Amino acid sequence: MFKLLFVLLIAAGAFAQDAPPPKPTDAKPPTIGSLDEKETKSFRRFDRDGDGKITVEEYRNSVVRIFTRLDKKKRGYLDQSEAPKTAKGPKDRITLPEFQDAMMVRFRKADADHDGLLTPDEFKIWRQAMNP
């Protein structure tokens, strides 16, 4: 009886190995917390290590990437046509350090519990404030 069970287990294992691998699905990755699909995608751009929190360092690095992408003329500053409406000020242009300072003020305001991290809920509030 044990021999028969052993043979059946071996055969089942061999059969399972012959099965084709599962096909990839077109399913979208799950959303994070209370974030909708668009907010989740944006959150993941900031949360580079994927731990579900945005650190000050991740945020600062993202701000530099955003600035670099917006600075199409590669002059080291954004003029009024390049700067996002949330970063425009009284001057005709904004430099990277000025942009970083302005964005870090927003981070500190969004970090409701002042732990140096943005949770998905804090991020959602921040995004809503940035895109009224």
C-alpha cells in the first residue's frame, strides 16, 4: 500500500511539472490603502523601495527627477512656461534649490504626524492640495 501511495505521489509530481506555466494576466497591480488607481501609480513613483511609505530622501530624490524632467531647455531653472502652477512664484523663474525648498515645505505640511514619512493617506491629502 505504501509503495502504491509512493508511486502515485511521484507520478503526481511528474505530472505537475509537465503543466504549462501560468499565463501572465492583464490584471492591474492592487491599489494602496485608500488611494485610487491614479494616486497609487503616483505614490509608487515616489516610494522607490516599495515599502508603502515615502521617506524624506525618496521625496527629495523625486523632486530632483521632476525638476530635471520639467527643465526641458536644461538651463538649471524653470521659467514660467515650464514650472507647474503649484511651483510658480512672483519671480520669472525658479531654480532647483528654490523648487526643492518649496516642495519640502509641502512635504512637511503633508506629514501630519511629523515622523518624516508620508503614508498613503497623507499622500492622498497632499495630492488633493496640489491638484485642487
